[in-house]
Amino acid sequence: MVRGVWEMTEGGARCVGQEPSELPQGVRIERSPGEVFTLRREFPGAHPFYYRVGYGRLEWSDDLSALVPRAAWPRLDPGHLLTLVHGTAPAPDATPVPEVQRLAVGTVARVDASGVTVTRRVPEMPAPAPGLAQAVGDALSELGAQYAIAYSGGLSSAFTAVSALEAGHRPVLLHADFGEAFRRAPVPNVPDLPDVPDVPGLTTCRVPVDPSELLDHRSITGDEPFPPLPDTEVSSRLVARLSGAAGLPVAAGALLEDLTAITLPEADAGVRGRRLLACEPFHITGTLRGLSEARELMSRGAVFAPGLGGREIPDEQPVGMPPPPKPLGAALVPVLTEAGEAAYASAQLATMALWKEHLDFLPTALGRVVAGLAERGGGGGAVLPALDPTVIATVASLRRGRLGRIHRGSFRTHLPLYEALERHRISGVRRSAPGHWLRVAAAVHLRREREKVIARMTYSSPLADMGLVDPRKVTDILRDAHRLTDHALPLLRAVWLDQWLRGRS
């Protein structure tokens, strides 16, 4: 734990206690002549950092309970609880304690003779690397000679592997093997998972993992400072399992797809002319009469790359109709009461307004990483090259046409990642959206445990006791295989949150 206090005295600003020699990734402290102290977060990191402003006083720590004892924390707002169920990250600077803020990227807190001020400043990017693979390889070099890569067989993990190869490294690839039952999971509307492709020059080691152990909520006690959620906690458990099996630190490609993603409206290079009308999703609707309508649709931000995000992304958008909101997570899970829907709607609107303002303030590439980190956590203890400032700066230096373009009637994104795999003749990587495996695992787990879940949610559910969730609706979904597939992850979050709330009572 690190903690510090800066305060104003008659003699000027002073530091109470010893300043730490190490700070979380992305956090920086400066002390200028004239007793000026500055705390800032320049880049995202796996660990949060907090601060509290008082009269002529600034306190900061990487542990929220060091600033306010946990016993003094207020109860979480019902609407906030339901945003967690739906996968919406808390606002960029939000904490459960109103007087304490999280140090968001771009925030600068300063203590000088005039007092304490908190402002925002767009972070300065470092010089980019000649290529993204080199930037990722350089970030991996900080792990030393011996490390492993969490290898799912997806685009990001395969790119991380070839980046290590090009840097002259030979890490072992650790693939979490969930067993044949998971690969051929009896889940409606979900295709079988393909086998992982080999990476020439590297060895893939399969580590047997029971997905139900990762998703089990019984270890949640309520003593955790924040509600544990499967989106982040499962990653921590999985990384610990992989690292323990190999006895090595683990790197992961998480957030690289977020960083290199681009939508068709954003990729203005190479999408002009008649090629635009031949591109998905325009040709599948059969409703566009010309380029002007296509460009109008693009200007409203309603066009996405096919296949990314599954059913959460609309397949088509009729011209002349209001555009759908950009997907922000799963659709409203149909288990809420009327009071729950009202509380969720209010909290969701407020949170997303704050997120939009924050992401509009940040450079695009940096904002993608910040949003992805908030949604899926900091890698669960794995080293994430996507958080390295030079990696972010390298993507930011690329023109948009280098990230996505129309090719053979389809819009392709993540081009730097695919180009690196082509150099190494690797094909057949999984193209599912980030987090797809977790949604499948949640569906398989809840199908197996549904009678136990129904019993707990029916007879001992804090969310139901608060009037937010209708247990009968939960039961109906758990006993309908098709609906369970659609809503498995939000339901699993609700199960975990219920367990946490029981421990808090």
C-alpha cells in the first residue's frame, strides 16, 4: 500500500510522511521548486488510485480503505448495483465513498501556495515505435527471459505470441483447456469452439481448467471492498491457475483488440465510391439507394463491422429510422421489477453521460484502452502490453485506414494484428468478440447449477428483497435454454452480487 498527504501550512505546502519510491502503472508524482506538489494519472494501469481533497489538504493512496475506513462506507445505490449486473462500469472517477475520487486518466491534482486544484490535461504521448509488433515486443521484454503468454487462440493472444517471436523471445504458450464438454457445449445458438492454431517456433502447453471453479461464487464473503464480478474476477482466477501451473509470470493480449478496433464511419480512408455500397452491412439491407444515404447512415455512427459483438450489435439499420444507441454491453436483462428498471435507467444514463464526456476528452486510442480496462479489468495479474504507453502511442500514430478498410465486400478491422499473423502464416484464429468465452462458460455453468441458483434467488436474494429483481422471472429464464444463452452473463453477475450482499448484511 502507498499513501501520502500534502497539506498547506503557514510556511507553504509540505508532505506528511515519506513519498513512495514506486507507484502504480500510469501514476506520477512531481515535486517542483517552491513547494509545489502534483499528482497525475497519465496512462491507464491495472490498479486504481484514489485521492481526497480537503481544506488545504490532498490525501492519496492505492487503497481506498486507507483514506476512509471500510466501516464508514455507505451502502451502494440500488441503481448502481443494477448497472453492475448489466456490465456497465462505474463512472471514470467514481468510488463507493462520495468524498473520495478515483484518479482518472488525464486528471491532475496540484497543491501549491494558492491551495488545492484539480484539473484535467490531455496526456502527452511518447514517441511511437516503428511498428505495433515491435512496441508489444519491447513491452514484453520488461518481463525478462522467462515468461509465459496466456494463449486462447484468439487474435490478440496470437498477435502477442508473434510479437514475442519477432523480439527474439521464446515464451511458452499456456492454453486453458476447459475440456471437450466446454468445446462442444450444449448451449443453443452457440457454435462449437475451434481448436487453437499453432504458432510456429513456440510450444503450446495445455493447462486443464474446470470453468465452474472459475465461475463459482461461494468463495465471495462480503468482506471484499467492491463487489467481485465475473468479468474481472474470473480473469484473476484463470491467470493464477496458468501462472501456478507454469511457475512463470504471465502476459496476455487483452485490450489489444480494443486498441486497434475501428468502425466503418471512422475509417474514412478507402471507403469512398461505389465500393461503399458493396460493403456489408449496406448490401444486406437492400434499402439504400445511393452513396448519400450510405454516408448519412455512417455519420450517425450506426454501422459496425460484421461479426463483432454477436447479437448485441444490430445487423441492419433502416434508413430514415432513428439510429440505435451504440452497444454498451448486454441488453436489459428481463428480470427487473418496475422499480428496478426505473433505478437502472436513471443510473445508466448518468454513468454513460460521464463516460461519454471523459472519452471525448481523451485521444481516441487512449480512450479505447481506458474503456476496455473499465469493462473487463486489468488482466487479473497478467502483464498487458496494451497498457504500455509506447504501444498506445504507436496505434495512435497510425492513420485510420491502417486500422480498417473494405476488403472483398466486407469491412475489416484490427488490420495490424492480422498482418502480423499473415507474416507468420498463422490462420484460423478465433474471431469471437472479447469475452465470448465467458458468456459461453456462464451459460454452461448456470445450466448445470440452475436448481441451486433458483433456490437461492427464490428464498434468499438481497436484490429481490430490495424490490429490484423478480425471482419468478429469474426462474423462467434459467429453465429456458435459449433465453439463458442470451442472458447468462448478467444473471451470473446477479448471482455473484447477491452472494456479496448476503455477506454484507
